Amino acid sequence: MSNFLPNELIKRLSEEAHFNQVSFLETHEAGEKVTSIRVNPMKDTHRMFDGLSAVPWCDDAYYLAERPVFTLDPLYHAGCYYVQEASSMFLGHIVEQLGLRNGDVKALDLCAAPGGKSTLLNSYLGARSLLVSNEVIKSRAGILLDNLGRWGMDNVVITNNDPSAFGRLPGYFNLMVVDAPCSGSGMFRKDPGAIDEWSLANVKLCSDRQKRILAESVSALATGGYLIYSTCSYSREENENIVDWIIAEYGFDSVQIGINAAWGIEETQSSVAHGFGYRFYPDKVKGEGFFVAVLRKRAEQASFELRRTKPEKTPVSKAVLEQWLDNTDTIQHFLHGDQVHIFPTMFSHDFKLLQDMLYIRNAGTNIGKWLGKELIPGHDLAMSIHVKADLPAQEVSLATAQQYLRKEQLDRSDFDASTGWCLVRYSGVNLGWVKVLPNRINNYYPKESRIVHL
Ligand code: SAM
């Protein structure tokens, strides 16, 4: 079989005990496209995915027989599911194994855009946890905002900081996920264009950057806290060698994760400290190339006391909030300019701290614009799991839903409601707002999110 993958990569991979060169190359040559999605457990659309084949290491996750045009599916835009590469969903299994599922966790997803791991963490960690989802590259933070907005939970803070900024929060988190930028060999089957860009020099560059990212941020993890480190690279320099380096430099222990042999995942060990790692090869698992390791901080980490703060008073009354939201008892709100945000009351002190220390792109759910006496509902309110269930709403056909998502003019006769704000619903799921006027419908779907092609 001809080898169209980088020789240096194959030569090095051949030194791995479990590597099967023939089947690895065959799989890349065949170029099968594997499509998988993870369903949002808070959006009650599970029934629509019945009968699909399940991703074995993650709940609510399925393989699709073929890749649909997701852009045309209203449920995609409503945050009912996230299109995510199956191997990376192993994070769900790790969270479960560590006993953190639905726990009281303060989690940092350090390299978060576009938001695959963050939406997974948000679902698995549940409502009693706080997720700080960070992306250093400003232009990539927008997509993270969109994806977490659609996901609908309010216990998330999105930040746009360099990893070094997290050094200001010593011992604050009990879980850190570092899904590091890497040389990307694990994506060669999906994106053959990346093959030509691979070089040993780039692997070295990535490895140095991975160390820098970790060195600058790892003090934010508390003693006993877990670090989940992952890449989509096959190179030891970016995987097991990083595990060795963390163990040696920062006082971490390796954590072994139980796996089912039928899944085809390879357990490896780093060469010095014998730290465990989990390798995903596309000829052995139904997914792309991936590496992940779990480490626990043993070292004493200096920490700090969370300062108690008083919530700021705002002119937005509880009555206004109750007009739009269910269960306002567990929610606090704040004003950012004229934008009203909701956030879990249990994390109000954390919010102040994060506000002081980081550059926040979004905190909680932006429910809309405050006009002095009334609220203009925002798109994220329509996506929110807290939006009041009995607000005026109109179920629409697929064609009308797509028209709405293109931000086109809608037909007044498709709407039964009398005048006022109205949720557009497809298959029982909210897509966004319209304002119903006596003779017309004003379409409030966000301009920047509208479907532009087709
Ligand atoms: N975790 C994401 C997900 O599951 O959707 C994918 C993350 S991707 C593998 C790596 C991310 O690291 C990218 O969003 C990239 O912008 C970011 N990144 C690039 N350089 C970085 C740096 N020096 N420090 C921190 N993050 C960086």
C-alpha cells in the first residue's frame, strides 16, 4: 500500500506497540466520513434520535448514517444537538469515571472554541457546577458564544484570555480541561489538506506551546483537582511526553480510566513516569485520531478565600423577570450596559471574582435589552432552559422555520397569536422571537446568525 501520509510520522508511529500500519493506511485511503452528534439533554428532543447507533463512551451521542446539511435543520440552530467528532466525546466517560457528573465542580475549559468540549462538560457537570469556557483567539470566541448560547444553560462564563491570566486564580478550579492546539495528525482522514502542512518542526513547536500553555495556567487547579489533557495529534512529543513533563514538573499523579476492550481504544504509558494515556486510531475506533490523559494534582497549591460580595441593585424588578422566566428563585440578574443577564445565585461571588480577574465575553444568559420600563427579549432567552414555558408561541412548518432562520418576511396568516412577542417553535423547540403586529410579522432572528446560503 502506498503511503501518502508523512513518512516521519508513520516511522515514529511504527514504534508504538499497538500501531497497525496496514490498517491505519487503509483507513486513511478509504477516507470514510464518520458523522456524530451529541444531543442536548435539556432540550427534550431525544425521541427524534431514537434508533440511531450510539457512541459507546458518551451518553446522548449518536452516529449518523450520512451527513445531512445541518444548516437546514432548525433543531441544529436551536441547540438540540452539537455536531462533534466521536473520539472527543470520551471526555464524557472520563467525567463519569472521576465521579464528577452532576457534581459541585468549578471547571475551566482553557482552549474552548468552537465549544465541543464545553457543551459536553456543561451537560455532564450539570446545573450545580460552574463552567469557565475560555478562548484566547478573539475571532474564535464569537462561535463559542453562539454555541454555548444555543446550549441554553446559565452557569457558564465565557472568557477571552491568554492562559497566563489564569495564574491570577490560584487553586480556584477543581477541573481543568486543556484541549491543546496541536499538529493535527489525528484529523488527516477528515481533512487530507492538513497532511502537507505536517512537519516534525511543527510538532516540536506545538509541544513547546503546549508546555507553555500548561505552565502558565496549571496553578489555577486546586490540590486534588483533575487535569484532562488532550490533543488530536499522534505524536508522543505532544502526548505522552507532555504527561511525563507535567508529572515531573508540577507534582501530578496519573489517573487510570477504565475502558471497555470492545471500544478499540488503546491505553498507553508515558516512557518515564508510566502515566496513562488513551489513544484513538481511526482504524480501531469509530472516530478520528485523538489522545487524552487524566492527571490529579498532588502538590500543595496555595489558594485564596472567595470574597463575599453584595449583588448590585438594578431597576429590573422581579416581576419583569417573572414575566419571561420560570424558577427565578435560583437566578440572580445583573445589567451590563443595557443588557440584562441572568446567572445562578449560588455563583454570585464567583462571578464578581471572575469579573475582576478576567476579560469576560459573556456571563450567564443575556436575556435581552432593558428599555427603562420593559425588556426587549434577546435571542439567548429564547434558547434558554429558563425561558417561561407558557409564553405566546407558534409552532411552524419546516419551510416556515427555514424562512425564519433566513430572517425573511413571514406570513401573518401562519401566526394565530394576537399582537406582541411570540416564540417561533419547530417540533416543540424554540427557534427565536418574532413580534406579531396586526398586519405583519417582525422577524427578530439575529442577523449575524441567519442562514445565508441556499
Ligand atoms: N476544545 C475545542 C472543542 O472541543 O471544540 C477545540 C479546541 S482546539 C483543539 C484548540 C484551541 O486552542 C483553539 O480554539 C485555538 O484557538 C486555541 N489556541 C491556539 N493557540 C493557543 C494558545 N497559545 N493558548 C491557548 N489556546 C490556544
